[in-house]
Amino acid sequence: MQAAAHAKRQADLRADAARLMADPEYTAEVRAVRAELDELSAW
């Protein structure tokens, strides 16, 4: 039972990740945050 629940949770997480990566607004936000972090790490 625990293995099945774990497998379902993993599948749900993969589906969420795929949905987010297919969302252009989300990926644009990720790029913007990464750019800001890159600027901060230059300090």
C-alpha cells in the first residue's frame, strides 16, 4: 500500500512539473528569478 501511494505521489509530481514547464508564464518567471539570482551572486 505504501509503495502504491509513493508511486502515485511521484506520478502526480511529474505531472505537475510537466504542466508547469509547458506554461510560458511560469517559465518566464523562472528565467526572471534566475537572472536576479545571477545578479546577486555577482556581488
